[in-house]
Amino acid sequence: MEEIGYGLFNRDMIRGIKERWNNGGISAIYVRIDSGQSAAESSLLLWESDQKRLFWRLRLENEYYYLLARQSGDPPIEQVAQLAAELLNKRMNADSAGSRRDSVKAHIGYAVAFPSSAGRSTETVVYRLLRDALLLNAYAAPVPYAFHGGLAEVDTTAVTLESAKHAGQSGEKRNKQPLELYRSGKPISIGQLAAPFPVFQSRTLVSEVAYMFDTNPKAPGVIIVADNRPVGLLMKEKLHQLLAGQFGLPLYWNRGVERIMNDQPLIVDENMPVEQVSQLAMNRHYAHLYDVVIITRNGQLAGAASIRSILECMTAMRTEAAREANPLTGLPGNEGIQTELHRRIQACRPFAVIYADLDYFKWFNDCFGFGLGDGMIRYLADTLGKELEQHGTPGDFVGHIGGDDFIIVAEAAYAEMICQSLITRFEAGVKAFYGGVEVTSVEDRHGNVVEQEGVALSLSLMVWDGIVPLTPEDIPRLAAKLKKRAKALKGSVYVLEHITGMHHGEDRKYT
């Protein structure tokens, strides 16, 4: 290890920084040891002797500041700093355990800095580096790239030893979160993908935003706010394109960022479903296709979601949907059905639920075989899908509960028309499954002969007013009562009940 300098902001320190930080930046490690921790001080001295990249230190009573430089062949300076801090933490814990004393009480934080590209003095950058290392000790909360209305001089890639140590693990958990939420049966909202994002006030100069990008190369863009309400977005690539022009610097450098920001970014409420946000994002002009999506909570900025995170979430959802889909029809199974019902109820808007099942399907299987029975189930699934394509809306849903039981979730205004048309369409095609045999009677599950021209379709239609309290668990219970009434009627029918504050309904039959 080279000779270590001491003191703050003397000429040798500044010269040492300038000599080193063009090789990939420097890092500052802050350590505070509680009083009476002599074992910790000894551990700190041993740690110092092992740090080949340490070139400067400063002690202020029980607080220590260390400067480390990246050497040729090293990983990025962020990893150098993280490794050094982890080694210090391990040494203190090991020495404490070996001496059979209480755990060493030390607070450690670190930050990294790079040469200024906006004319800032070395002293200014280093001062902010040391300040951030102090602020980002164990008392700070890990909010990387969360700059609120100001200029960030330091790339704060980590804040505490614990958060740095488990950064990869927490990232994995975040990636799995949409899949776990999907499996829980609850809808996934875009707010669950919200992440911190650089924020600047609308009057900020372009030069300050450019400096932030220079010192934080991982930041993809900045959100422009006024009173914490998002009013614009500026992506790094767009800014670099403007400044790279022949007159870019004189035209924009000292202008307000509101002059060049995208003043019509995609802004969505945190409760909007991810699927809907994905559609809105993909329908944007190609020039803004990969811009982040700004997320608000009650009109205030809540964060942002990258297109990558949205697409990863959609991929996870579709993979899980395919995994739990019914193998015979490919339609969503019970988990997808529960997700859709949760989403509809949370929207507090009227909707309709149609339960569809086949009467005398067991008789058909016994007479014509399971192969044709599977074919009839696929025929019903195809009939439901085609009917929604013709008379439904893009947001309608078809699910396969199992066997010959299906569910439709649709707009309330079109539900009765869908039921009527479904019966007509089903009756027009079902006779083809009898192979030319004229059917005049069937047998019920108890072996009793019933006068009936083959398999019939029973539809249980429930229309919710969007007001009376309702849970997904209530719907199958109400449907079971309607199903019993529908099966008591002859032929293909639907029965209707309105779920309202008065909770009364009416039966209707359609053949």
C-alpha cells in the first residue's frame, strides 16, 4: 500500500484525487464507531493495512473518512467500494466474536464520484462525495437515483452494508413479485412496478441535468415536476442528441429543462392494470416507445416503470397463465378467473358474470364416447370466444373452470344480448356431434329418461351494480343457486339475477 495521506482538502489530497480518478472514479467510505469500542478501532486499523487502494484518510474523533481509488484491471469503483466495506464489516464481526464481546457497533456508508464534466471544481465534487458517504450510512434509507429538485454530484450506488450485501437477492424478489401476485389471484397494478427515478424541478437548467447524467451513467432519464406533480420527461438519449448538434451547447446549455422536455409523457395512476399500461405504452409514437412510464398516486409522483420491467411482468404473467390454463381449451383456469374477478370488483364498475355449463353431458359421453365429449367441450369454448368477438368488448374475459363449466366476465350492458346469441349459436352447431342420429330423449344422472333433443346449454347470468359489497367468493355461491334454477327448465336457457343494494333478482328464460 502506498503512503496514506491525512487531512481534508489540502493540496496533496486534491492532487492525489486528480491523479487517480480518471482511472474509473474514486470512492469514500465513512465509518462511525460508538464510544468505548476499542475492539472496533483495532479492527479498523487491521482493515486499513489490507487496503491496497486506500490513499487518504481523515479522523474526526470517532468518525473516519477513507478515500479509495480504482486500479487498472479492477472491477467498477462501485464494486471496489462495496467489497472494501464488506471486508471491514466482516473483520469487525469476526474480531468481536473472537473476543466473546458484544457485537461491534459501527456505522458504515459509502459513495463514489467521477470527474466533473460541467466545470465543477474537484473540491466541490469531493465535498459532496464525503457528505453523501456520511448521509448514506446505516441510518439512511436505500433510495438510489432519487434526486428531488437538485443536482447530484455523486453516484450513490449503495447506502448500507446490509442493503449492498443483499442487493442481488432483493432484486430477485422484485423480479418474482409479479408472478407471486398473479398466483395470489389479485390483479397486478402498475404501482407495484414503480421504482425511484431522478426528479428535477421544471426551472432546472439543462446543464444541471446533463451533469447528473455524466455522474450517474445508469440513470436513463429524469422526470420534471412542478409541486411534485409530473409535467414532463427527459430521456438521456434525447438530451445527448440535442447537445451533440452543431449549436446544441449554446442553444440549450443555460436554458430551462422545460424547453426541451417531452411535455406529454405517458402518465398513469398507480392502480391501472399492468396489461392496460402495456397497451398504452406500445401504442406510443416510435420516438417515445422506450420512454419510461410515469406513475402517480393521487396526482403526486410515485415513481416510474421502465418498458423492460413492464414487459418482464407481462411475460411472467403470460407464462403463468399458460402454465395454469386448461390443457383442453387453452383458456385461463381458476387462478386467472380469480384475478379477473378481483380486478373487476376493485374497479367498482358494474359488470356481468355468465356461468355456462352443459346439461346431459354425461349422457352424451356415455353414448358417443369421451373423444366426442372433448370435442363438444372445445366447441363450447370456441362458441363462447366467437360470441364475445362479435357482441362483446375488448376487455371481456372467458375462463374454463373445468369439465363442461365455463365463465364469462363482460360489460353489464351487453350481457343479456350475449346470452341470447350464445344459445342460438350453440343450438345451430351442436347437432353435428350426433352423427346424423335424431335425438328425442336423453337420460339424467340418475338414469331417468327425459324428453330432450340432446345436450342443452344452461347460462346463469349475474349483473352487479358496482355498489353493493361483493367478493369473488360470493359469485360462485350466487351462481350455484341460479344454476339449479336453470337446470330445472327445459332446453337451452339463461336465468338472470341483478346483484344490487336491494339484492333482488328475476328469472328469465330464453330458448
